[in-house]
Amino acid sequence: MITTYASVPAGFTVYSDVNFMQFPAGEQHFTLGPAAQQQVPVRVLITGTDANDYIRAGLWIDYAHQHGNKVEAVIPYLPAARADRGEPFGAKVYANLINSLEADQVTCLDPHSPVMTELVDNLTIVESAGVIAADPRIAQRRYAGVIAPDAGAVSRAQKAADALGIPLFRAAKHRDFATGKLSGFSCEQLPDNGRLLVVDDICDGGGTFRGLAQSTGLGPDRLDLWVSHGVFSGQAARLRENFGSIFTTDSHPGHQNPDVNATILPVSSFMF
Ligand SMILES: O=P(O)(O)OC[C@H]1O[C@H](OP(=O)(O)OP(=O)(O)O)[C@H](O)[C@@H]1O
């Protein structure tokens, strides 16, 4: 999904008066509405992974540049950041696509891989810790601790624990990179009482988090989940068997999965 923003003489930021369309031959295009004459393009938000959204964004940024305006591309979910090694090298292909937009600044949320962030030009990173700690729905729950579900999550989970002023507990998982299948979980000794918040960047099918929950022996009365990007594919609805509350943002269309019924923090409320 793509959303374009512009400033108006009164000083507000509004939705740009633009109508995206497709030519009969299939190319993306847009037309401007009458209000666009008074609008200055400032920002484009791209959520999800639809390559056509990137073409639309590139067209709109080109229009902005032709009128001498600078544009920020807010891309909270960096596509293919998990494909940061091996063949094909998806992170590089998507980074090249993002760079081809020629945005004056790119802003992402809680990226999965430092490999991809090195590949994207003019990138600013918003970390999840401050977002988690600033959300009253989370802060008011007075968690007894944060759990990092695997080694890759330790750094972000530690920052979240520090921001909330509570301890971090580390878990470990093993995944076969070639097949994507999970095998085996373990977790440090957890406190006997209190709710715990599992913190990670992405929930895809949810196997990581269900496996972790099962390894702790704790149920939804003790466990909540924060993921910055709710893809919520496949069996993700079964997370409800293990987690009381599931928090995420609207960075990916999967966040709307009704069977997961996540609590949503819009990226527009903290990224711009
Ligand atoms: O909901 P799921 O399907 O379980 O997927 C979610 C997990 O996948 C990602 O890690 P990944 O295993 O890809 O990280 P890696 O780069 O360490 O292999 C992400 O950071 C989560 O930990």
C-alpha cells in the first residue's frame, strides 16, 4: 500500500490529491486532483511488499523532484531483509529497488538485517525499544521481564528491556536456513510470577513464538508478544493459544489478520 503526503500553505500535512492508475498496457501512472496545485509533496509511505507500490512511489518522487521538492520515503518494513545471504540475494535486489526511487531520505522501522541497511542509501532507522516503552498499553502492564526469542533478537530485546527498566531473559532457537524449518528451543530460567513480553522484529507464521512459548511451559496468562512487523501468515492465528496480547504495527498488510486480532500501533503515530 502507498500513501502520499503533502504540506499546504496553512502549515498542515495532508494526503496528497493524487489518483494512481494503470495504463491499458499495464504501466503505473497517476493524475493530480485540483488540490494538488496548492500542495507541496513531502513524504510517501510504503507498507508491505507490492513491487507496483515502489513504481508508484518512484513516479511520485520524480514528480516532486521536477517541482524542486524533497521527499522522504517511509518504508517501515524493508522487504527481503531476511534474505540477507545466499542465493538469490534478495536484500540486494530490494535495496536496489528502494534506491531507484531516488528518495531524499528513507526511514525504516526495526530492520531485520544490518546487511540490508548497509545497502539502502540515505537510510534512517527507527528502533522498536522507544516505541514499545512509549506505548501506554505496554508500559502500564508492568512486565516482569522481556524475553528475546533467539540470538538475533537479543540486541533489540535488550534495548526494550532497558527502556522498560526490567530484566532480559534469553531464549535460543535453531532454524535450517535452506528449508526454513525450526528445530529446538530453550530459554533461561524465568521468574515464577508476573507477565513477560516476548520482543522480536517479525512474526511470519509464528512458529518461533509458539515454539518458544511451549518451551517455557507458560500460557497466555503469563506471555504477551511484541513484533514490529506483523506478517501473520499460515498458522499465525494459533499464537492465540500461547499469548494473551499481541502487539504490532501496520508496517505490513498481514497485521490485519482477523484471527490473530493483534493490537495495532500505526507507524504514522511515531514515524512522522
Ligand atoms: O514467525 P516465524 O515464521 O517463526 O518467523 C519469525 C522469525 O523469523 C525471523 O528470524 P529468522 O529466523 O529469519 O532469522 P535469522 O536471520 O536469524 O535466520 C524473525 O526475526 C523471527 O525471529
